[in-house]
Amino acid sequence: MSLANAMPKAGADTARTGADWWRQAVVYQIYPRSFADSDADGIGDLRGITSRIEYLAWLGTDAVWLSPFYPSALVDGGYDVDDYRDVDPLLGTLADFDELVAGLHASGIKVIIDIVPNHTSSRHPWFREALAAPKGSPARDRYIFRDGLGPDGARPPSDFSGRFVASSRRLICRARLAVDPGALFLIWAARRIPRQKTASVRMTT
């Protein structure tokens, strides 16, 4: 007997369907870089996840929540995003993503992705544009900048502590929506990830 036949198909419980399906759902969060490696390069990837769909279904998973898989410098575990519209080449391609989504849907498993529109990488084109732009410009206004304290501005502008130490004299709080979530919803909806209203800015199908 295969794993797929050993347990009821994921999503079979009628209480886990409809607009509020997520309230009772079994959600399996996956950090793609460490879940399953399909090409033996030491880094997990999207094809690796696809190869484990049968097991996810066997567990009774209703939805898979993918941690960010976008191109990233990995300063913040992949949440520092270089490009919200693509897949990190180390993890695969958009075609691999489409195959993964199709496979999960075929097993009755929904897909949740993190958008994180207010947390771009320092390598994002808009952030680089903001650094080069003058104060008060539209490009600069996408982010919140605060001058450093002290005679030479070398001290942080607040006493807030954090795990990531900036080398810049300014503290950049990525609190504004640097990227339009609506545009991103449309991009990923075209890849069968329609918007779902949940506790955070995520997209679900």
C-alpha cells in the first residue's frame, strides 16, 4: 500500500474548507533551504519539496506554508528579499514553483507564501535607488531613514537592540511598504496563488 492510500486524502474534512478553512487546518511550514535537496548540492530546493508531496499528504497536511524562496543575500534568513517576482536560483526556477503548486493542489494541499512587502534586501533596486536619492524624494520616501547620533553620526539613532548590526551610520527601518502588495498579489495569483486574508500578508490557494 502506498503512503497516499494509507491515510485519508488531505483536506477531506469538510470543516477545513470554505473561507475559514485555516482555523482548523493542519499547516506544515517549510523552510525550502533545509527541507529536501533534489540535486545533492547541500541546499534544499523546490524540487526537493515536490519529491516529498506524498509524505505531506500522508501526514494529513491541509496546507504547506513556504518560507521566502525569493533571491536573497540571506542576511535575515531569506526575508531580506532582492526580487519578489522570482525564485532564488539556488532553490530552482519559476517553472519548478509551478510544478510544486500543481503537485500540492493535486493532493488536495493548499499553498501559502510569504510576501513580506516591507522588508526588502539592501540589494533591492529600490533600496539602492533610495540610498542615492535626496531627502524628500519619492524613492527615498519608500523607506524610513534616521540619522545616527553623536558628532560623526556613528552611534545608532536609538537604544533598540537587534540581532543584525548595521555597518551604516544610519538606521534604516523598513517599516513602509516598499513594494506595492497589490501588484505582487497579481503576479503570484497568475501562478495559482490567489490572495487569502490571514493574520499576515500572505497569499494562499
